[in-house]
Amino acid sequence: ILNVEQSPQSLHVQEGDSTNFTCSFPSSNFYALHWYRWETAKSPEALFVMTLNGDEKKKGRISATLNTKEGYSYLYIKGSQPEDSATYLCAFRSGGYQKVTFGTGTKLQVIP
Amino acid sequence: EAQVTQNPRYLITVTGKKLTVTCSQNMNHEYMSWYRQDPGLGLRQIYYSMNVEVTDKGDVPEGYKVSRKEKRNFPLILESPSPNQTSLYFCASSKQMSSYNSPLHFGNGTRLTVT
């Protein structure tokens, strides 16, 4: 079983603060790295799919970077809002395999 | 509307009583997969399917069966459920996984309790 780790496990920030989380994954045999946003009582929704070393993706106030050589990805949220409160999951795909391995997630709570 | 539909949303059953959780997608996706979510453990893959009649084990397949007779459907079968299968289950689908830009699309989840 591949090891995909996310940190921190949980995070409380004030509205307006910027924050970031980390996803660590095996640096060998990389294929793709996914980020998902999972709100309580809903299902996970894709934010980004990242495939190339050095990739940077952005959607509104949320952005992500990818370093495949060292095996990590950062997710940034600029100016956090209460509606950003959710669990953020990363998922790793290795080359040649069709399995998608998820990290345990970072639970973000934005305090108004 | 493009979606992945799981049924039922909630299910309470007793040990040993066979059950099926259905999953259907209307996006013509080749890839489908089942996950279970347990506190502190993240989403763990149970089974996946690359296409019709092609299925393979994920990380936690014990106690589960799947079938893929049609492209749109991927039911999860628990032949003899046990309390350790109490969990939140998600079905997900994607375009062909060789298209590495494809994200997973998730169903709404099924909360299963086995007493």
C-alpha cells in the first residue's frame, strides 16, 4: 500500500487569513496527483489534477504546486472564507497502476 | 445532469445478511471504483474496474465482491456482512485512467451499519 500523507490533520484559521497544507507521496513512478475538496455531508469534488513537475494550478483563491522529484504538493488558500471550511484530500496515482491512493485529509475550519 | 448515483444512502442490516449497494454513472466513463471511509484512515480503495468485465482488487477487498456487466453500473456486494464493514462507502468514476488528467467523480455516499 502506497504511503500518502497530509499535514496538518486539522487547521483552524480566522476569516481573511491565508493558509497552506502539504501532501507527501512517493517520489518514484509518479503519474498524477489529485486534490479534492470534501464538504460535510457532501461528496468529494475535484479541485486540481496535476501531472508535471513544477505544475502550478489556480482556481479563484485556491492554488496548488507540485514537486514530483521530492514527492510533495502544496495547496494554498488566500484570504480564507467560512465557505472554504471543508476537508481537503490529495490522491496519488503511480505509473502503471490504476489504483488511486488517498491521504487522510486536512480538515480546515475558517472562523468568521 | 452528469452524475454518479448510489443507492441506498443509508442502510442498517444484520450480520450475515447479503446486501448490494448500487452505483450508476451517466457520463460514459470507463473507470469505476469503490472506496470506504473510516475515521482517521482516509478513503481506501476496495475494488476498481477499468472497463466492462474488467475488475481488480484495491487495498481492502476482503469481504466484498463487484461486477461490471454494463459500462454504467458497478454494484458492490457484501455476501456476508460483518460489523467491521460498518463504514461510509463511495462509488466514483472517471474517464479512462490512461488519460491521466481525469479526476474522479463521486457519488453521494452510502452509510452502512452492520449490527
